[in-house]
Amino acid sequence: MRHSTLRQLEIFESIARLGSFTRAAEELFLTQPTVSMQIKKLTDEVGLPLFDQIGKKIYLTDAGRELHQTCLSVFEHFSHFEMTVADMKGLKTGKLKLAVVTTAKYFAPRLLGMFCRQYPGVDVSLKVTNRELLLERLINNQDDLYILGQPPKEIDMVAQAFLENPLVVLAPIDHPLANKKKITLKRIAEEPFLSRELGSGTRIAIERFFAGQGLQLNTRIELGSNEAIKQAVIGGLGISILSRHTLALDAPLGQLAVLDVQHFPINRQWYYAYLSGKKVSIVAEAFLSYLRQAPEYLTDLTCHHAEVGHCPLLHENKSCAISKKISSV
Ligand code: PGA
């Protein structure tokens, strides 16, 4: 392998990630014959095939998978080195690769926005996916940091809670339960329920909570996104339970009611996490200390109001920081 070049590894990594020689050539501004020739040289060095082609699709062989993991860790070391040198020069530059669960997309981009204003030399990439796929990425060490709900015990990771994530019961605004107080869980379990897809962290938390109360929800439809669920609730297909964060910004608040249900909200937390033993990059470390030092900003992120009187927190006789500010004007 001593004769393989970094460029060959870069080409290999791009093909492995994109699943295509053509797309890798495009990404790296190379011609396809150049890509094929470099991969042939690399394959000769390894002495085993790196890809299997079945029809039009290419797959990594066992040797290819090993080499891919090696490439990721080589590139990670190089990027740490670049950041360390930049840090020595008094600059914070480099890349932050953040992956978050679907529901964290309601606040993660704003968090990143604030962070990027503080560190203009940092490039960020944000991957949004559900819990199951996020844990796969975490195990494969594909990103610098992860934001998720309750971290699973079976994966050895460093995880720290940094923000509340209350789950609330949503119904259409004209639902017969919308004006009721202290609705029982049993009554909620009787309603047609709209559930997130398998693999969703929200779904796992809700099912565990109701099972713990000896109840089972009357699931009518499974939908693959929080948006689809909100629209289906508004459309009268059933009620649902989602993170209060999903009511942020573009939420159709006038059409949704947060029900007053006993034992609710379910108090969850958002965690940042990374695999134990991972060397956290300088930029990722800067992001972590920004997260730890921004409690006030984070509190404001938990309120989701369009205007005074539309803050879901008001359902619990509390008003959020921004609503208070607006009402005092
Ligand atoms: P989800 O995860 O977006 O996959 O439902 C949210 C969570 O774990 O709280």
C-alpha cells in the first residue's frame, strides 16, 4: 500500500460514498478513465477486488469495506491536523459534520447559524435522519457529533443532555377534547392515533411510556415525518404525540391544539453524543463549548410561538421568554 497515493484514497472514498464511478468523477472534476485507472492501481496494490458490480450497481467487497473505514480514519486525522495548525495560528477553521435526528431539525439549523456567526471560518454540514439511521452513522463514525433523544445503553458513547424536549399531545383545533382539562391517558389511548415510522425515537419514547402505564395506543396510520403527521392531524385523521419543537416557526398553530393530558408533557431531553474514545476535533470541541455556554439562547429555542396567545407553553400556564418580551412591548 506504500505506493498508493492520497489522491487514490480520495477517489476510492468518493466512489464508496456515492456508489458510482461517474458521480465520483463529477464530484472530483476528473474524467471517468482517470478514475478507473487510479482505482485499478489501488486494487493492484491491495491485491484484492475493492468493488463488486452487479448490474449497474456497485458494492464494496469485504476488502473494500475495510479500506473505506481506513480512508475515513486517515481523512479524519488529516482534518484534525489541519484544524490544529489553524488553531496554532489563532484561527478556528475546518469542517463540522453534525448529524441530528429528524425532530432536532427544528432547532439545529438555528443553533448552527449562531455558531457560524461566531466562527466564520468553519464550514458545517448537517445530516438529518431518523434515530435508527443516525445510530448507524454514529457506529460507523461518519460525523463529528450527533444530536439525538435518549442515547441507547448498548452503544458505548459519550452523551450529555443539553436541552429539554417535551412531547405533547396534538389534536385538530375543533377536536371535542381540545377544551377539556386533565384528560386521562386511557381516553387518549381510545382515540385514533397517528404514529411516526419504525425507527423513530419519538415513536419508541411514546410506546415505552404508554406500555409503562399498561396501555396501548390505537394506531391508525403510520407516517414518515412530523410534517405529514401535523397535516394529517389537521385533516382530522387522528391525534398524535410529537415533540413541542415540531410546533416551531412554520407551525400551523391556529389549526392544532395541544391537549391538556394527565402526565403530559413527556419530559425528554436532547443529547449531544459521539462514540467513546473518539478524538473530538477542535471545531467540534468549539461547538460543544458553545452548546454548554448558550443556555439562555437554548431556552428561547424551546418556545414556539407565532404571536402572543399562540405559544403552546401557555397551555401549561407558563409563557415563553419571547412571548413575555412581546407582551411587555
Ligand atoms: P425521531 O427522534 O426524529 O427519530 O423521532 C426524536 C427523538 O429521539 O426524540
